[in-house]
Amino acid sequence: MMWSLHLTCILLFLTGIVDSYKILLISPLPGKSHVILSDGIAKYLANAGHEVTYITAMPENLSYKGGNIKKIDVSKNLEILKVAGDSISIKAIMDKKVNYQDQRFMFSMFLENARMTFSNEAVQDLFKDKSQHFDVIVAEWMFTEVYAGLAAVYDCPLIWFSTVEPHWMVLRLIDEGTNPALAVDVLSRRISTPLSFVQRLESLYDRMYTYYFYHTFVYDKEEEIYSKYMVPHINSQKYTPLDVLRYNASLMLGNSHVSLGEASTLPQSYKPIGGYHIEKNVKPLPDNIKKIMDDANNGVIYFSMGSNIKSRDFPEELKQKLLKFLGGLKQTVIWKFEEELPNRPSNVHIVSWAPQQSILAHPNCVLFISHGGLLSITEAIHFGVPLVGIPVFADQFTNVERAVNKGFAKKVLITLNLAEDLKEQVVNILNDPKYTAKVKELSFIYHDRPVTPGAELVFWVEHVVKTRGAPHLRSPALHVPFYQKLYLDLLALILILALLAVFLIVKIFSAFFGQSSITINNKKLN
Ligand SMILES: *[C@@H]1O[C@H](CO)[C@@H](O)[C@H](O)[C@H]1NC(C)=O
């Protein structure tokens, strides 16, 4: 076994079929859904035979057996969640104590996270090791572009990874920002287009405000982090300002797909690979859950609010009302909740941990009640299960809105009236086959691709290395200034010509007819 493996490796090496690249993957966010996505990238690249150095805030999350992934532990970053307080709690959000739509909050949090990452000793040690080189860097974009500095540290191409549907803030890095009349801001709670007149104004205002804020507040802080933690490790001949580097990525891998989002215009250097994090063969269900699901003659409703929202934050009264409503259903309910509840009805099963993909994959699963995180929505489409979304923060509002627009979901807001509202929408979906039909249709579109998203991920990363940064994919829009795109220079020229014309006409007019009026004036003056 070992021998044949060695032999294959030697053969592959000799024939040059597999080039093993050294890849630096940086995704230092201490959030479970981000970690699931970046773990997925690490695994695909390692399985393709590449050597991955992976800067991660949750190193224990990745279960990968094999020597191809070297983890750099920045779990100290978890402290920023403490700084943000216990703010990701249902209670704080219901009491409107935090606002995840607030840009200042988002930007400061992610900048702080970047600062903690680069000041981390493990990362500084990596930079100091002069024998270390990389063929390409894959960096997650999350409201800061300071990671682009790594391209100068290692003098190699950079690939952005965006975790959400493509939006103007990331597209401007590889092409140009989308037209605000067509697409709202990523933190907006609205998604539906076409926009009305007032909505278009709002969209434009949001855009201008974020742009201004980013350029005045974020850029300075990024420059500071770059100069302090990265520039000392850059060979002085290779020094490039951060403001050049941020626009010099070779590619952007996007966790999106047209079945999940909109058919928007995308540059050649944007590659949608949404759904790659779902493994081809789902893991078998644990025996207890398998039995519950197999025996559920009226179908299973799976209820999970994701990994950030904790059950202890639910008000007691709400827990009781939810139990009462779920108990009244004829379906079996699997509720991911961290605590066992007293007076639990017999059709409701509470599990503190749930293998979400395996549950959704079970043919008896008829409905998913979810917080509307992008991964959950992707999995709902992957496995073809309709959804009731209870958005709580960040992009969940737009995700759920999108799912509702696509016709396979209903939205419920998180209030003390949750149980009543939920009941109405759950009944709506269970009694009308159109939601299930729609999600199955989208699921077909989602799966009907020339290659799997995981294969595409590996292909494009290798393509960038093989073509030394894929300059052929760069959008020409990157080098055309704003005023030229809008022909503001032409407008200025027309204005100048028009003014000149007016001026000349007045001159000519006064030359022919002006004498008398001047005389009159003179008379008056005299
Ligand atoms: C931009 O990226 C390309 C490809 O990775 C690289 O060759 C080039 O040196 C970079 N430019 C700057 C100014 O860093």
C-alpha cells in the first residue's frame, strides 16, 4: 500500500502531472461559518496535493488527516468577540442594543481582528522566516483589504475570497462597483429590485456614505497596520503601497451561485463556487437521529438558529410558546437547542448538536426553520428543503429576503410574537406544495454545473499560479478613472464650449447693437 503510494508519487513527479504549490490561506475570523468556508478551501487544496499554510482563528475546527496543512493558530482573535460583548444574543438584538447593520461597528471589529492577526507572534514568526516562500495567497475579504499587503511580503499573486453574494465593495477591487440603481449595499436590509425612486436614492446614499467612510476611516487604519506589521518584512525593492495592492488581485473566489443569488454582471476574474463546502457524500446520521427521522411518518421539521445564537438568550416566555406551537404540529421536530426543556411534547426532539447537512439530506425532511445564514440557505437549496427564515443579524436579512423573492421561503421577524408568526408561515409552507416545488427546481439548477464547485476552486487557484497571476483576466475597468467612465470630462468640455458660445454671442451682439445701450448708460451715469 505504502509502496504503491510512493511509486505513484514518484511517477507523478517524474511526469510532472502534479505540481505541488505552496499556498498561504488567511481567514482569521473567529466566526464558525467563516471557518467552515475556509476549512473547505484548505481541504480542497491539500487534497489536490498542495502544501497549505493556513492562518485560522479556530484551528481545532478542521479535522484533516494528512501532512499537507500547516495551521497557524490565531485563536487569540476570539477575544474580539468579548470586546463586542455578548452582543450576538437574541436578547440584545430584540432590545435593539446592537445593530449589525451599523457600518462603523462592522468596520472597526474587522480591522481590530486584522490587527490582532498580524501582531500575533505566530504570524510574525512566519514573516521572519526568510526561507519561507509562497506561490499564491488566498485571503478572505471581510470589510478590510489590509490582507492584500501579503502579496508584497511574499512577492506572489493574491486571490480574494468573498464569503457572500458578489457586491460592490468586493467587485470594485477586481473590476468596478455595481450600479447602485441595480444593487443595494451589502449591509442593507433590502434586496428586491427593481428599486423605486426613493429606494434608488437610498441605495445611492448608502453607497456614497460607505465609500466616504471607508476612504476616511478604514484606509488610514489599514495603512497603519500594513506599515507596522508587514512593511518591515518586505524586500525594499518590492515595496508597493497598499492602495495599489488592494486592486492588484488576480482573482476572486466567491461563495455564490446564480441559483442562490442574482444573475448579475460579473467580471472574468470573479469565479462563483458557492456550495463547495458541502461534501459530496454526506456523513451518515447518528443512530438516534436516524431512527427519529426514519420513523417520522408525517415528515420532519428541522429548527436551528445557527451557531452564534444561544438558547439561553431566548426569553423564557418565548421558549414556552415555541414548545406549545411545535407540540401542536403533526410533524416530528428536531430542534437544535443547547438545553433540554421541561414539558417537551413527544414529537419535539431537542439536540444540542446537529449534523445539519445529514438531516437536510434525509428524504423525510420537509421544512427548515433557520436564522438564514448563507451556509444554511445554500444547504437548503443543495438538499431541496423549503425554509422559514428568522434573520437576526448581518447578511441574514438580505439572504432571507432573497429566498423569499425566489419563492421557496417565508420570513418571520424575531419579536416576542415569534411563536404566533412562525406558526402562520410554517402552516403556509406545509400546506402549499409550490414552495417545495420551487426549491427542488432551484436545487436542480444549483447542481446542474459543468464541474463541481470544489473542482473549480482548485482549478482556478492552480490557473493563477501557472499563469503567474493571471493578468489576462484583469478587467480594463480597473484602470479607468470614475470621471472617464461617466464621461464627466466630455460633459465639462461641452459646458465650456457652451459657455464660450454664450460669451461670444453676447460679445457679437454687443458689438453690433451695444453702442446705443452703452450711450444710454453713459447718459444715465452722467
Ligand atoms: C500585481 O500582480 C501581478 C501578478 O501577481 C504581479 O506580477 C505584479 O508585480 C503586481 N504588481 C504590483 C505593483 O505589485
